[in-house]
Amino acid sequence: MNFTDHGWSIIAQLAGLFVAIRIGLRLRSGRSPMLATIVLGIAVDVIANVVLFRNWFIAIVDLFGLPVIYFLTAWIAYGLHAVLREQRRSKSKEY
């Protein structure tokens, strides 16, 4: 594949987004995805913006943005998973 540095940076950030969704889906009840998503956001920021795209300004901005985006994504995935789990439990109790 012949992507530019910016293209590879976007691909790395989208891969991080999918990992954040997976973290949210695998999270146990009563636990927070905060630490895992902060570490994920910082790691993706360094890989995508410093190593691949080589843009320090965007790396500094994304240092604060990516962990928040990944945390919210994981939290939403966790909430949707919890709602679906409760619906399955209520359907199984009806039968």
C-alpha cells in the first residue's frame, strides 16, 4: 500500500479507536477504562504523530485529545454492552 505519512497516521489513530471500543466491550462491571485508554491515547499519539507523521505541534494537541476521545469511546461501548447484556438477561428470564 502506498500511503503518505499522514495516511499512515490516520490509520494508526483509527486502529487505536477500534482498540478503545474493544476495551469498552471487554470491561468488567464496576471498572473504569480510564487508565487503559490514557495509555492507549499516549501510545497512539507518539506512534501516529511523532514517528509516522513527524509533526510535533499536532502531537502536542493530540496528547490531550486522543486519550479523551478513546476514553469516551470505550465508555460508550461499555454502556452499550451493558444495555445489551441486560436485555439478554431479561429475555432469558421471560422464558
